[in-house]
Amino acid sequence: MRMKQEADDLRNKLRSLWNRLETSDIDREEFEIQNEGHGSRVISNLKTQIAVCEKQKLQNLQRFISGIRKELALWWTKCYFSKEQRDKFTGYNKYECSEELLEAHKKELEKIKQFKP
């Protein structure tokens, strides 16, 4: 049961990375077909694929941060956030690309999505 849960958690993480990287459906399906189940080989392959995707993600941080910023701006508009409310998220105007900045943007977006326009 523990291996099944681990495989499910890894799959969810991988799918999230695939979405962020805009991985093609064909590549996703091919990997999933070759890695069905929850055995140790599958778990190892999932971890390896996640590592590959994480490396790609780091190479594309600027693109991801920019994408989340666009989505944030859209949600702020939908939720009628004032300039003062928007300015509380100081990360929006930072330009160094880092994993921490990306995570801050993700958290802000999750927080904003809790509001129902």
C-alpha cells in the first residue's frame, strides 16, 4: 500500500511539472503506458523523470514566473483587487529568477484563487 501511495504522489508531482512545462500529450501517454503500476522500477522511473523535469523547470524559471504573473494579474482584476492590495505582493516586481520567487508566485496565486469573483 505504501508503494502505491508513493507512486500516486510521484505521478501527481510529475503531472504538475508536465503541465507547467507544457509537455505534449503523446510524450505523457508514452511514459505512462511504459510505467503503469507501482513497483520499484516504476517508482524509480517516476523519480528519474521528475528530476529531468525539475532541471527543465529551472531552465525555464523566467517563463514560468512570467506566466504566473499574467495569471495573477487576471485574478486580481477578476477579484477587483486595488493597487494597494496588489502591491502587498512584493515579489511581483522582482526580476531575479529563483525557485523561491517562483514558489512565492505560486503561493500568491493559490491565495488569490480562494477568492470567488
